[in-house]
Amino acid sequence: MSQKIEGTPPAAVRTTGPVGGRVAPAGAERSRPVEASAGGDSLRLTGEAASLQAMQRELSNAPAINEARVQAVREALQAGTYKVNAEAIADGMLGLEDQLGG
């Protein structure tokens, strides 16, 4: 199947004018970010997106390491009382595989 393209393209394809009606002059300084036009653009987040943003803020303020847990494990290792729970490790690995689509 082949198509022959003739004539001028439709106006939507032909037009490549400036966004917002503004054109930067050639050689203009470009180190600053482009300013948004004063149009009525807006963004409204869904409840789920707002919840994800709140969770992200909480997690970014939380410490990455639970110091109390690290100290407890360190003491158990030094005392020789630390027990490895192989079943919990295997369950965690299988759960991760399921999450990754394995």
C-alpha cells in the first residue's frame, strides 16, 4: 500500500509559529528559564496525586536509617544472639520478585 502526497500540507502542519505569540530574538541571552505566558493555564491534582505528594514530603524528612534498629542488631551480633530468619528472607525475596513481575 502506498500513498502519494501532493500539494501543500494542511494549516495545522504548516504553522510553526511562536508559542504564546512571543519570539526570542536571534542571539538573545538564554541562561534564564523561559517564562510562562500569562494565559489561564492551571494544574489541578487528583486526591491520589496530592496524597503521593504528602507522602513524598514525609519520607524526605524521615531518616533513611533506623539507628535504634541498627544498634540492636549490632549488639545482638556482638553477643552472638542474632538469629537469621531464613523464611522471612525467602518471603521477602519472593515478594520482590512478584513486584518486579517475575
